[in-house]
Amino acid sequence: MVMADTDRRTRSNEHWREEDWVDFARGQSRPEERDRLQKHLDSGCTRCVKTVRLWEEVLGVALQEPSYRPPDEVLRQLKGDFALRNPAPALARALRRVALVFDSLRQPLAAGVRAAGVAPRQLLYKAGRYTIRLRLEPASDAERMSVIGQILDEQDPAGTLQDIAVLAVRGSQTLDRTLTNHLGEFLLEPDAGDNLQLCVGVAEIGTFTVQPSRRTRGTDRRAAARPLDASGRRRRARQR
């Protein structure tokens, strides 16, 4: 009965169904039906030859899928992107702390040296295998600050950390965003102010707080530009 139906399909349509060619490519056709399909291919039917080749290619790709592994940098970027959109629970954030290990603002000046202006603030953070270097200074716009940074992977120094998303946020507001270059470097110019946070598209880093000092704000840059008097103090601005 099945063979009679197959004959009617072949005579009426002159081609076999997609389902038949899928079974043929997978080697699941019954022996007698496989012989009929093979004879049809041998007859020179171009359309059916293309169809069976397509399904053979699909089958080949499917068989290779279990052994496929995406590049590590692609996985890192996807995990980081997911971390930006789906913040980790409180416990996970506590276990994944970003530690401040160096702050140039806390370093005393050498004996006999006095500050002649506002020096850029240097910060160094650690998050597992990653190191985050930051340089904070007033931007060209007095109401903004410049955050120059670099992300380094200590376990893979030669690895690329390119196109990693870095966001400057305050609360739920995104102030600025950018992508790292091939050296893991980035530049942000958010509004100056307290409670600044950086969100990094690397799951192990996540979000951490950067507390700008008053000495890095644009309003203090104008004060730093005033000259020193003979006693080493800043001259007061003239009152109008």
C-alpha cells in the first residue's frame, strides 16, 4: 500500500517529498524505498539531487555540533553582556567583590614637595583574575570628569579584551558608555559627582563604585589654576 502511494506521488509530482529525502540522507528509509529514491537520483533529476545534497549538508553540520566550542572571548563577552542586563543576587555580588588595592590620593607627598595643582588620581582595582586601572581627572568640560581605564587579564596577558562594554552609571541613570579597544583600554566622561559606578561587561567584574574625590571635580580645577602667593597659599579670587 505504501509503495503504491509512493508510485502515485512520483507519477503525479515527478519529484519526491522533502520527508523522503530527509529519511534518505539519514539512512532511515526502508530498503525498497531507498532503492527507488536512488534510481530517481540516477535518472538525472537535478531538483531532487540538490534537495538530497542540502539535507546531507544539514546532517553533517548537526553531527559536528556536539564537538563545537565557541571561542573563549565570545563566551566572555556574552557572559558580561548578560551580567549587565541581569545583575547577580546579593550573595553572588558579595562573593565577587572588586577590591581597591591602590589609591594615589592616599599616598602622602614626599618631604619638601608641595602640590602645584590637581594631579590626576590613580586607582587600581582587583577582581579575581582581572586588574582594572583607572585615571581620574577633570574633563575639558568643567561639569564632567575624565575616566581613563584599562582592563587586564592576569591569567592571559596576551588575550584580547576588545569590545567589552563599560558603562558609567549613577543609580538607574547611564551617564556614559563605551567599548574597550584591543588593549582593553577605555575612556568615559560622565558628569562629575558622587556615587559613580562602573559596569563592566565581564561577569567576574560586574559593577563597582568609584568615589571621585573633590580634587578631581571641575569646580576645583578652576581653584587649582589660581597662582600661589609668597607664603605658598592660593590667592583668593577677586570679589566683584
